[in-house]
Amino acid sequence: MHIPNLNDARSRKRKDYNRIDYSVNKNIINKFSGKKYCIKTYGCQMNEHDSENISALLESIGFSRVDDYLDADLVLLNTCSIRENAHNKAFGMLGRLKHLKGKKKDLIVGLCGCMAQEESVVLEILNNYKFVNFVFGTHNLYELPEILDRAISTSKQQIEVYSREGDLVEGLPVVRDNAYKAYVNIIYGCDKFCTYCIVPYTRGRERSRKKEDIIDEVKQLVKDGYKEVTLLGQNVNAYGKDLYDDYNLGDLLEDIAKLIIPRIRFMTSHPWDFTDRMIEVIAKYPNIMPSVHLPVQSGSSRVLKLMGRRYTRESYLELFHKIKDTIPGVSISTDIIVGFPGESEEDFCDTMSLVEECKYDNAFTFIFSPRVGTPASKLKDDVELSVKEDRLQRLNNVVNKYFLENNKKLVGKTLKVMVEGISDKKNMYYGYSETNKLINFTSDKELVCGDIVLVKIEDAKTWSLDGKCI
């Protein structure tokens, strides 16, 4: 048994890590043939991609997938810890599974992902959720087959969570959820330690994959007919800093752009690591999508300092305008937290004025959610909930206004759209533009998912656009 330790998770002592190739344990290949599994995934795109690896690992030992957890022999929760809401959803699901296990004695229940890396969560499971058969963390996902096998064969709860990172494992099997869009991990972990964020503790220090491994993976995706790749990292802009002296995300983007895949995206960016080289490369290559997610979190330099963001309002705006002025037609989205401890009305007004200046194409807005073990959780939370809720509503009113204004500017224009499927609207397809706008559209001919088509925009709404394929 290995239980995570918050103090160990804070450590950032540099050490060498190995690149190893994954191979399945031959003793348990197809051992669980006939068994069914269901994965419930919470959180970010990295968690979604982890679930694609988890599916492949389970299917390599005989499991087959079902969508309804009531039909499953194994239910695995791949969890997120970044906000309280996701935390509560996962524990709510555990409550339903406890009830189900009272009727279905042989049901196997597991938990993994970022919540599994939290010491307080694992201790709660040990004390109050003894029906959970196994728990593993973000650093040893590849050990799932062996951990599951031990849990079943011994009938003892298995807790295998490490607070220090292991090796970088290449060649993990993957069952992709999409036949034309793919996620590709390029860097794991984060060294920024923003005061409100649990990610550096749950995902560990920054570790970049070798460029050759990433490029080979994308080459195979191109060969397999994929039309879009999204490069993933908790702080994707930091790619290469731990591995190379003179090779960074800008260089990697350029190398991947030369592979002639139609669409390349990346997320999530930290403004501190967004380089001129990246801006130059995005502007140069038409297959690198002109869509940038650039979290600001607050428009107040005082609050940004309390958050440990390592940039000021002024430096963020300088970067924002450099991106806008250099990359033709770029759209920029952001994240904003309201009600951070100590946030005054003046601080909030600074955020509002920054939004008025940036006029974002999209924004994800949240009320501050304290996470156990982070420095911000120890600050006096002196902003009343009613004030936080009022600020969130005022902020959303402004960001929504600009979403609609920006969308209205696209009416009458023709956009390239990747077909994703049939929308809820009758006889309408849906897909996303190069700038990541959701488009609902009609077509006189039958279209196939993954096709990239031209759509003339006829109407604009706050969250989407309507048009016709031409």
C-alpha cells in the first residue's frame, strides 16, 4: 500500500527520469474476458485522454466497455480535483456505487486521477469508503492491470498512489473516442504553484516527452487519417524547458505543422511561458489554429500577486495585444476567478475593465474554490458568498455581451468548419471553426464526420453560429 503525502508532493527536487516502453503483463492478458467496464471521467482534456489509455489497458486484459454503469462489472472514476464541484460529483457517484454494491456484491469499484493524489481524499476512502476496491494515482496509470488483478484475487483494498513521479512511459495502448480528432500529451505536471491550484501536487513537476516520441505519434495519427491533434499539458507552454537547451513549444509546433495535418491546437497556456517564438510560428502556419486559451484569472495586479501568477495586469495585456496584432483573425479565450480571498470591489473592477479591453471570444468564469493543502486555502476568505455570486453574475453579463458581439461580426463570412455530427436541431450538422466557434449548419449533401467544409454564416447567437454549407 502506498498513500500520497502532501509534503512529498510539494518537493521539486530535480532528478533524472527514464523513458520506458510499456508492455502488458502476459499473465493477465484476456484474464477478464466477458467482464464489462464503465469509466466516469471528470475534469480536463488530459483526464479524457487518460481515460482513453485506461480503456485500452482494461480491454487488453479482456474487459469490454459499456456506457451505463448499472450494466458494468467494474466502474472506475477518473477524477478531477481542481474545483470543489468536480470533487463533490465524484463523491456523489461513490455514494450511488455504494448503494449499487449492496445489491451487486461482485461489483468492482476503483478511483483514479487527480483526486486520488490528494492525501485527504485517500484517507477518507480508507476510513469511510471501504467498499472501494482499488485506488491508483496519476503517476502509475500504466500499473492498472496489475493493481486490479491484485484487488480481485486477494479481495483486499489496493491503494497504490505515489507522491513522487515515476518514469515517462511510452507506448501505452489507447482506444481513442474520436476517429478524426486526437489528444497528444507533450508535457506532464506543473512547476508554477499558483496559490489556489492543486494541480502541481496532483500531477507533479514538469516532465516533457522527447520530441521524437511526440512527432512519431502525430505521424501515425496522420497515417491513420486523423484531421486534428490537440497538444496537451497542464502548462503546455513550458514544453522542453526541462529537457532541451534550445527547443521549445514553438519549435515543436513548427515541426508538427510540417507534417501536413490539417488542424493543430494546444492547451493550456500560462501567460508567463508564452514566447514570441510561439506567436511567430502560429502566425506562420495555417494549419496551426488561430485559437489561444490564455487564462488571466484576475485583472488586478494585487490579486495576481496573491495568486502567485508571476505576471502583472500590464504584462498580460502587452502579451494579449501582441498575439492579437500578430496572428491574423485569432480568437482568445480565458479563465477568470472571482472572490479570491482579499479581492476588493476595486480589484474586481480591474477585472471588469480588463475584460472590457480584451473582449474575449470565450471565458470560463468561476467563484474561488479553496483546495485543501494549497496556500490560498489558508488565507482568510473574507468575501461574502452573496458578494461573490453578484460579482460572477456581473462578470458573466459583460463576457456574454462580447461573445455575442464577436459572433455577430462573422455573419456573412465563410468559415472552414470540421463536421462533428448531427446537432440537436433537426437536419442540422454541427462542427467547429478554426477559431473554435461552434457552428450549426445545413447542407444539401450528406457529410461525413471529420470532413472540413465551407460554411457561410447566416445568424449569430451568444454561444454558437448558424449557417449553410456551400
